[in-house]
Amino acid sequence: MQRSLFEDTPVPRAYVRLAFPVVLAMVLSVVYNMVDTWFISLTGDTDLVAGVSLCAPLFVLSVAMGDIWGLGGSSLLSRLLGQKKDDDARRVSAFCFYAALGTGLVFMAVLLLFQGSILTLLGAREAVLPHASSYYFWIALGTPFIVLSMIPNNQLRTEGFASLGMWGAMAGSLVNIALDPLFIFALGMGAAGAALATSVSNLITCGIYVAMIRRKCRVVNTRLSLARLPRRHVFGVLGIGVPASVTNVMSSLSMLITNRFLSPYGSTALAAMGIAAKVNMVSLMTLIGFAFGGQPLFGYAWGAGNRQRFRQAARFAYLSEAGLGCCFAAVLFPAAPHLLRLFMQDPQVVSAGADMLRYMQLSSILLGVPLVTTCICQAAGHAPGALILSLSRQGLLFAALIVLFSRCLGYTGILLAQPASDLLTGALALFILSRIMKRLPDSAR
């Protein structure tokens, strides 16, 4: 446990030390996703690319299941460590590990039992259906490992071992990149090969994380004997974990809704959205990683009642997110068509995807406020604020806006819905932040 990092290190340095490895791990994960899409696009089959794109919500839902125990557990862990309650923290860590494993197994069973209905809900039809079905099956089999990998990845940071989480994620991504061409082309598995590579790499990542925890950690653990948890702590995990999970569920829902609204425009629009979304993940995951990478610092300061350090961390996070968002927009606006051509040469896909990517960058400029505020809600154990923001940005607000804008503006309205939702959610986040700052522990004042 590196307590000096949380108590004495200057806030900007401590924040960057915690967040930078998370950003690197996420960016590498995005690179692997882009390479995955690139390998699939080498087939030149637009229907195949569209089929894989339609199944993207499955991976996001698996991550959402993991976030219940990963983000919920790490939030409580941080506060307990700030209060010097290490024994309680150990039990929380073990409980979340095995709860995630059980959740992943149940989720896998549900996906396999209702495969046909879920594929229909995702919008898989006609020529796209065979590719979507084969990808779906292998991703479903890998969901227990995708869910489980989220637990150590989040918990390692609570002890100050953010770099270990980074190396674990990087190793898994590199394995995935190596397996893609083997399964997709050498073994002729196509879309199924891409999904199998993802599932196998997550299994390997889980093994790496467990080895790291057993060798390095003093609090974070995988001991079954410690997995019994008092009811108040279970509710403490779920109170933050469920809203965190809802964030990814809403992300998956927004992808599903967007694909459904784009379906009338054909496979070209779906393929363009799939590629543009993957390219946009570089900026999106950098912003998410930097915002949530500092969560252990927020949680520790809250648990320790250190109001000044909490405020300094919040100010640094908001300013950094604003600067990063503007930088990404400035680079990706002019580079959009060139980046799309790296994946497909079809001029219609490139043109549509470039426009989509530019609209996505409007969100990058606005995204920092709701992201950091959501992180602060989780760190402070403020479940209502976290839930409201989770339901808003890519959920209720987005759904209402995409229906309204598509009717008023057609195709352009579909693309404009997310930036508009981010703007409104940012205003809501500032209001919630003002309420949270009044709840800082009395000992910090």
C-alpha cells in the first residue's frame, strides 16, 4: 500500500501517476480494437464489418457487469483505506472478485439461451445475420473472463499499483492482436475468429492479474476465505457499482439505438459508424481513463476527510479534461477522412464515417464535466448523483434527443443527438457537483 502517494505527493503528480497508466492501458485496448476492425475490414466485406459492429454492445454490456463489482468495489476500497480500515478492505476485495465471476457465468448463460432474440434486438438482418451470429457466440462464451478482468484492473489502483493494471491490460491486448490474424485468416474463421481472439485474450489477462495480486498486493486479494461481507458493505458496493454499470449499459443502449436509427440507411452507414466509433475510441478512452484514473485519489481524500486535497484533485481533473478534449477535436476534425481510409477505401463509407467522427469530436470537447463529476460521485459514495448522470448522457436524454432530432433533421439529427446530450448532461453535472461539495466530511473543513 503506497499511502504516501495518496497523502503527501503533490496532487497533479499523484493524479497523473494514478491516471496515466490507466490511459495507456485504455489507449492500447483501443488500438487493439482498431487493429481488430482493420483485420476484419481487410476482407472487403461490408456486411461482415456491419455484423461485427452490431455486436459491439455485447462487449460493452460485459464490461458493465464487471463495473458493478470493479468500480463499486474500488470506490468502497478507497474510502476504507483512507479511513485505515484495511481488514474491511480485504474482505471487500475478495467478495467483489468472486461476485464478478458468478455474474459473468450467469450473463454468459443468458446470452447463449436467448441468442436469436438478442440478435434480432441488435438489428441483425439478412446478409449481416450470419456474421453477427458467429461473432456473438464466441463473445458470449468469453463474457465470464471479460467481466472478471474488470475487478483487479480497478482494485490494483486503490493500492497505488496503477502500473500493474496497465501491464496486465497491455499484455491481454497484445495477445489479442497476435491472435486476430491467426484466427480470422489462417484458420478461416472470419468474424468468429475476431471474437474468439477477444475471449482468449481476456482469459489470459485474468490469469496475469491474479498472479500480480498474489505477488504484490497487501490488501487486494483473491482469497475465497475472505469473501464473506457484511450487508452494509454489499450495499456500499452496489450503491456505486450499479450506477457505474448503468453508464456502460446506457453506452450499449445508445449504440443499439443509433444502429437502429441508421439501419434504414443501409450497410454503408452501419459499417461507417462501426469504424468511426472505433477511431473515436482513442479520444474517448483517453478522456475516460484520465477522469476515472484519479478515482482512488478522490476516494482516499474523501475517506480521510481532506477537503483541500479533494478540491485540488477536482480542479486539476476538470482543467485537464477540457484541454485534452479540445486537443483531440483540433487533430481529428481535419484528419477524419484519412483515418477512415486506413480501414476501408469505399468512398461512401469514408465520407459517411468522416462526418460521423467529426460529430463525435463535438462530444469530446464537452465530455470532461460529466465524466469527472461521475467519478467524484463514485468516489464520494454519492449513489443518486452517479445514477442520474449514468441514466442521462447516453440514456434517457440521448434517447429523447435522437428521436426528436431524427424527426426534425433526419440523418444529421441522428449524428447531432450525442453532442447535444453531452451539453445538457454537463449542465446537470455541475449542479450535482455543487451539492456533493457541501457533503465533504466535517473533519475536512
